[in-house]
Amino acid sequence: MIQVKIVNKSGHPLPTYQTEHAAGMDVHAAIDAPITLEPLERALLSTGFFIELPVGYEAQVRPRSGLAYKYGLTVLNSPGTIDADYRGEVKVLLVNLSNESYTVQPGERIAQVVVARHEQVTWQEVDALGETARGAGGYGSTGHQ
């Protein structure tokens, strides 16, 4: 387990795992008043917290599956990436993909954050790539069923 520094100015709980083996921590909306998202409308919502990740880690902002399934709310740039050198407030870009309006309440759990290791790469420019059975087969190339 790693430790991550966090400043919480939201007045709401820190991002929290809801179950023992959860990968994502639920994040609360740090808003002063309800915000209604009409169909296809998006809004950048405050969380009220700031983090300092260790080098080699990122935080991914992802949708909450229940909000996506029941109400059509999702994180537009999913997953949104918080880099180790970012020190601003973590925000959530929510979009309403349903046909009905949805009102986000202050303190509502609106997204989840997953902290994960990552690697940086250096490109090795070559003239050709190695052969595989799949080759250049892309979208749909492995069949429907």
C-alpha cells in the first residue's frame, strides 16, 4: 500500500473505498448548490481535494457504474488522468448521456478514483514491426461472437 498526500477543502469525506477489495475510491461533489445536467449537457464539478502522487503513479478519474447504468451519467474523458506533477484541484467532467435531466446534489458521490502505477517509455523507431497471427486486424477483426 502506498501513501498519497491529500489536502481536503471540501467539507466532505476523503475519497473512500466502499468495499474491502474495491479498486476505486468514491469521490464526492464539492458544490454549494444542486447542479442540473440536461440531456447531453456536461459540467466540470469540484471535488475540493488536491493530491500529491508519488512519481510513477497516476490517479484515474472514472465513472461510477450505478450512475452510468441508472441515470446515464458518466465521466466524459474517462478515464481522466491526474499526473504526479499536478497540484491543482481534482475535478470531474460529468456528462449526462440520458434523455432526462439529472440533478447532482452537494456531497453526492459522482465518480471514482483509481491510483495506479504507470511506466514512461522511450520510442525505438524501426522500419518494421514483428509479425503476429493477428497482424493489423483492428476493430471487429476477431469476429462478432
